[in-house]
Amino acid sequence: MSVVVYTESEGGKFKKIAQEAVSYAKGIADMMGTTVTAVAVNGNNTDELGNYGASKVLEVSDPKLDTFNAEAYADIVAQAAKEESAEVVVITSSANGKFMAPLVAVNLEAGYVPNVTELPKSTSPFTVKHSVYTNKAYSHTEIKTAVKVVGLAKNAYGVYENATSVEKSSFSPSINTGSVEVVSVDKATDKVTIADAEIVVSGGRGLKGPENWGLIEDLAEVLGAATACSKPVSDMGWRPHSEHVGQTGKPVASNLYIAIGISGAIQHLAGINASKVKVVINTDPEAPFFKAADYGIVGDAFEVVPQLTQKLKEFKAQNA
Amino acid sequence: MKILVCISHVPDTTSKINFTDGDTKFDTNGVQFVINPNDEFGLTRAMWFKEKQGASVHVANVGGPETEPTLRKALAIGADEAIRVNTTATDGYSVAKQLAQVIKDGNYDLVIGGRESIDYNGGMVPGMIAKLTDSNFVNNCIGLEIEGNDATAIREIDGGKETLKTSLPLVIGGQKGLVEESDLRIPNMRGIMQARSKPLHVKDPIEAQAETQTTQFEKPAPRGAVKLVDNVEDLINLLHNEAKVI
Ligand SMILES: Cc1cc2nc3c(=O)[nH]c(=O)nc-3n(C[C@H](O)[C@H](O)[C@H](O)COP(=O)(O)OP(=O)(O)OC[C@H]3O[C@@H](n4cnc5c(N)ncnc54)[C@H](O)[C@@H]3O)c2cc1C
Ligand SMILES: Nc1ncnc2c1ncn2[C@@H]1O[C@H](COP(=O)(O)O)[C@@H](O)[C@H]1O
């Protein structure tokens, strides 16, 4: 009867979205008068999940699962849900979560709703609020199946401490890695990714050319931020596609989004709207981004950004 | 090789989103509908397989008659045949069941869908199709090559990419990168003329209940006005003390 939650980890370390997912699962479990069972694949220090409200952890460890495999992971979560007779399965709306969730849903014949931003309004009927039209609206949706799969949006619910003693049990589901095989991974390990970043610094066409991206990178470095860009910037090849954010690019749901030389077209805003605080730096006071931002400086990026980087360095030095 | 491209019919990215009937229905007034951008990248890649490897390309949509202009556009871009499953698309799972039936009937080797639709943002239909048809599945696909029965796919991951080997039958959730923006095709006059005489089959739906149901839409709360500052010290101060994000 418990709420089963998949906890994403990388290199054994649980991601912040895993802590958020457990916190959220605990919220649902409390509404339903039940407990939270976390599923951890090759995760170290699973005790940590108790801090957010998990009272049981099903630990799966197998070297075959070191690289993410959607079919196998989905199969494991579905088997855990069956074992626990779970009524609700929580999976985050991360890239991997979104890859596996539909497979879990079909396996469990469960209705699935991604991008959920709040606790259910009620659990019977089971109604959740989720973003649709790429953050331009929300939908309240009832999941009518016996088992429900909920995809939790990043950074929408938050992380809540809820110290619970954890019963750890090793779980040995059948592991079927299917016939999609990873042959190589090409990943910058020294950079903060847009998906995991608390802060994202993003540049647009106002930066005039790829040779000026040092401005963005320096600012990102002081802030420990990921770098991103508008669509034309990646279309022109100034920056890689993987940095393109917006409605047709990557979604951004960071705590802080700093937009530099970006006009704020509707497609751009849609993709970054889930960010909590938005700052815009633009020479044109009429740029639409000013209507969507929390803080703004009307000014030339080539003057403002180096100053900002410098002052932030001083600020960090003082507050270290 | 037989390819099916799943086409979602969505409001143009510039659309203002409004609702009617007490916020229970999407207001289509003044809204232009287009091929879902992720599907357009997939369709364009399918055209490459057609031209270079002799694949046949069908497109399918689950929806009412209003989606036919979008399917005709896909035919004008170069697809050979279109299929419309005549039912209202209510949720991802039921759409996936309809498409799975189309795939079983048509014996497709490769099914190309989008990473997500920009209206429902489900990101679920391709994955569900794969599971329902017992096919291999690659999501966030930014590169695809097929040789005989073997496929090499590139998948975008956080902070990089991954190269995968798999085989047909295969379903992908595609996005930009499958082809470049500059490869997208605007239908020309000849394509549009030809599209008129290409087959557009209307199929009856199978029994497939929706498992989720929208009860109400809601627009985000209007936001407060931007705070303009004229120097970076003030900005740092506000971000630290007021917004508490640094
Ligand atoms: C189907 C479709 C999908 C799209 N999807 C996306 C998407 O996902 N993401 C996306 O970003 N866009 C998307 N777009 C494109 C979008 O419509 C805009 O064209 C794009 O966001 C504009 O990029 P930009 O702001 O960098 O450039 P511009 O609109 O050219 O704006 C540049 C800005 O820089 C400012 N500026 C100039 N010089 C300086 C300076 N020295 N200092 C400071 N500011 C300066 C200017 O005032 C201007 O506001 C999409 C478009 C379509 C049609
Ligand atoms: N009604 C539909 N008809 C055909 N294909 C669809 C439909 N809805 C979604 N799809 C496909 O599934 C992908 C993901 O959609 P979604 O799961 O709604 O985000 C889309 O990019 C399409 O390829």
C-alpha cells in the first residue's frame, strides 16, 4: 500500500531531485495514511533517504546498471511497485525519469502525469496539478487507474527534512537490460549541467559572437552556474545544441536564471519560466524579457557583466 | 524499411494560451496549429531515410478532422501516406494504444515520435508505444543511422551525449539534432499539389479508455513588476538579501 519513489543517483550519490522526490512522496503518503518506500539503484548511503521521509529502501545493486538503462530501470521500479502493492509511484521529470516513466506506466497499467508541481488536491479522486503548454498554463488532472504514476517537476515542491528511521532491504528483481546498449558516453564531467544547476547563466544574440562567451563563462564560474543560450545562438553554431534552452530546447527550473542579451521571445520564456528568480541584462528597456523578470539592469552586457563578475568575486570572498 | 512518424497537432509556439467553458477547454480562437516541432525534426530525418535508403514514410495522428491540414502539410513535406485515427486525443496512454494498433496493422520497422508535444508536454506517447509494441526505445534522440536491421542512435543526456546500439523494430522520441534547424523544409508548390492526391486514411479508433482526465485548466498568476536597478552592487544585494538565491 506504500508510496514507491524512484531515487535518481549518479555515481552512487543521490541527486537533489531524489531528495525532493522522497519529500514529495512523504507528503502523499501522509495524505493517504501510509509510508514511503524508496527504490535505489546502485546508490551509496541509502540511509540518507530517511532524512526526507523514506521508511524503507529497496536497494538494488548490479554493475550492469551502472549506466542508465531505461528498460531495466523501469522494470525494476515496476517490480518494486508490485512487491509493495503501491498505489502511487513517484518518478522525477528529469530526462532519465521521463525516459523510464512511460514504460513503468504501461507495465503497471497505470495512468501517468508528468511535470506535477504540487501535492495532490485530493487522493480520492486522485487529482494533481501539472504544467502544460510548456509552462504557459497548468492543468488539474485526475488519474483514474488503480495505480498512479506521478512525474514530479524539478524544484517545484522543494526538499523537506523529515527524519524517519529506515529499514533497508536488499531487493533482487529480475534484471532485463533489453537490447539497447550504450557503446560510448561523451560527457563533460567538470561542468555543472543545466538539469542539475541551481543557477543558470544564459546568453543571447546580444553578445554578438562566440568569441565573447568568456563573459558568460566567467560569470557562471563565480556562481557555480551552468551556461545556456537562446535558440539562434545554437542554430548559428556559437554554442552547442545542448545549451539551447526554451520551448524547443532544454527546460530550465533553476533557483536563479540570468539572461544576458536575450530579448525574451515567448518561446524562450516558456522554457525557462519554471525558474524561481529571473534576472535580465539588456540594452533595450523595451525588451519583452523585462516583463517576465524579477530584477533587471538596462545596460550593455559588455560593461555590466564584467562588473557583476568582479563584484560577485568580492562578495563571495567576503561571504565565504 | 517502413517508417511511421507520429505527428502531434499543436498550437504554434507564438500562441497565447487561453481557456473557455469555465477553464475546461483550450480556446482555439485565433490559434494557428502546426506540426509539433520535435515531430518536424523527426519527419525531416525520415525524408532522409526515404531519399537515401528508399524507405517508405507514413505519418499518423490521433485526432479529429481538424488535424487534417497538419497531416497534409506532412504529406507536402514528402511523406507518402497519412493515417488519422478518428477520435479525440484525451490522454497519452489512450493515444499510445491507438498508435500501437496502427503500428501492428502496418508492420512498421521504425516509429519516430517527438521527445514531447509542446501542448500536453507528456513526453510519454513514444515510450508507451514502444512498450505496447514490444519495440526497442530511445528517447531524447539527436542522431539516428539505420543499416539493415541495426540502428545506431545518439541520445542527449545531462551534460553530454551517449551513443547506443540497438535494432529494429525501434521507437524513438526525437528532437532537434536529428536534423539541423536549417534542414527543415518548407513545403513547395509542387509538394503541396502532390499532397492533395496522396492517401489520407481515416481509421476508426479501437476501444481505449483514457486513464487520466483534465478537470480544470489554470493560468499562472500574474507576476509583479520587474525591479530595475542601475548598478551591480544593488543587484547582488537584492539577490542575496531579498531573493536569497546567492
Ligand atoms: C518554432 C519556434 C521555436 C522556438 N524555440 C525557441 C526556444 O526554444 N528557445 C529560444 O531561445 N528561442 C526559440 N525560438 C526563437 C525565438 O522566437 C527568438 O527568435 C529567440 O529567442 C531570440 O533570441 P535572442 O533573444 O538571443 O536574440 P534577439 O531577439 O536578437 O535579441 C537579442 C537581444 O540582445 C539585446 N542586446 C543587444 N546588444 C546588447 C548588449 N550589448 N548588451 C545587452 N543586451 C544587448 C537586444 O536588445 C535584444 O533584446 C523559437 C522560434 C520558433 C519559430
Ligand atoms: N494525438 C497524437 N497523434 C499522433 N502522435 C502523437 C499524438 N500525441 C502525441 N504524439 C506523439 O508523441 C510525441 C510525444 O507527445 P506527448 O507524449 O504528448 O508529449 C509527440 O511528439 C508525437 O510524436
